[in-house]
Amino acid sequence: MSNTPTPDAPGSGGPAHGLSGVAMTLLTPLYGRAHAAELLPGTAFRDPAAASVLAATGYRAPEVLTDRGNALGSVHRAIVFDELTAAFCREHPDAVVVSAGIGLDTRAERLAGALPATVTWLGVDVPDVVELRARLLPGDLTRVFPASITEPDWAQRLLPLVGERRNVLVLTEGVLMYLDPAGLRSFLVSCRTAFPAAELVADYFHPRIALSGLHPIVRATGARFRSGARGGPRLAGPAPGGA
């Protein structure tokens, strides 16, 4: 597989994907998943959709962390999230999986053959990402809604599709560190209010790392980490009933 990025869209004056800031950070995990076989020889993890989507974004090399450490980290994270998602859905065949800040994730496609067809896949992201996703994933198995996950009503808008089902799994992969404390609290409150029995799977940084401004993705994209946590209970603390 070639590591050469596709050129910018002709006459666009910029990359074909049209993303900036935090939205542009979705390119690095997409790169990692597309190159998983090279980064982690012997792994069973494969994401065929990621390779074609990556090529179609028209990304520029400086925008993506292609170094082994960061790219490999995104693959390990995807593997863990896949395992947790699969375990939840096998236990709850009627599960609703909500990917908050879904970006260009293709988890539904990766796991489709291994999970019950009764699982419902929903996603949320900002409008420009949703538009890009619709262009690059025309056969998307996830129904994606345009909204910021810091909007108070983002989760409530999904309730008509969730209905009475209590088995909701909320995934936030590579997302929460970009929310400031107020935005993080708004997100957690919205989840707790709309999905009282939901389980949340999230990754996060210790505050010393998150707030240092030294992570390479900050320099690559101009995005900023705005919050961190000293453990799961501290992360959940701002939500009603949080640990």
C-alpha cells in the first residue's frame, strides 16, 4: 500500500477534504487503520474501507501523524474499542451503538459480519464532517446526525431511533480531550439524561499531557487539547450520578 497522499482537489486552493482544526484530527486514526497490516504485522485487524476513504480525502502529508508511534497507537485504540463494542453487542443483540464525534470511523463495517444484524449504529459529528462522510462512505452502515456533542440536546435528538431500548453503548474515540471542561460536562450530562442506563467507552489523557500543548497532533492540525482526567471516576464526576 502506498503512503503517498493523493493531490489536492484541482483548483480548490486547499485539500480535497476541506477540514480544519479539530475536525482534521480524524485523518491520523484513519491513516493508522488503513496501514494496520504494516504497522502491526500479524494482527488480525483489518479495515479495508479505511484505505479507500483515506485516499479519497486528498490529505496532505503534514496534516497526518504518520510516525509509527502515533499511527500505531490509533490502531491499538481501535482494536480495544472494537473488542469492547463486540462484547457489548453480543451480550445485547438489540444494542444501540452511538459514536459521538464519529469522524470517518468505519467500525460498523469492520464488525458487521461478526455481530447480530439487529444492532443499530448511530453517529454524531459536526456538519462538515457529516458532509464529507456522506461523500466518502455512500454505503455507510451508520446513520449519522450533524451536531456538536457539546450542544445540550444532541443526545435527545437520537431518542426516536433508540426508543425503549436500554442497551445503549456510547463511544467517544479520540474526542473528549478536545472539549473544554464546560463542554465535557455538557456532553456527559446529555448522555446521562438521554440514556440513563448507557455505558460509555472513552479514551482520555492525564491533564499534565493534555494541557501541555506538546502533543504532535496539536502542531500538525492547530487543534488544542482542552481537558484531561486522572482516571475514569474523575472523568465521570461532572455528570449527574457520576463517580
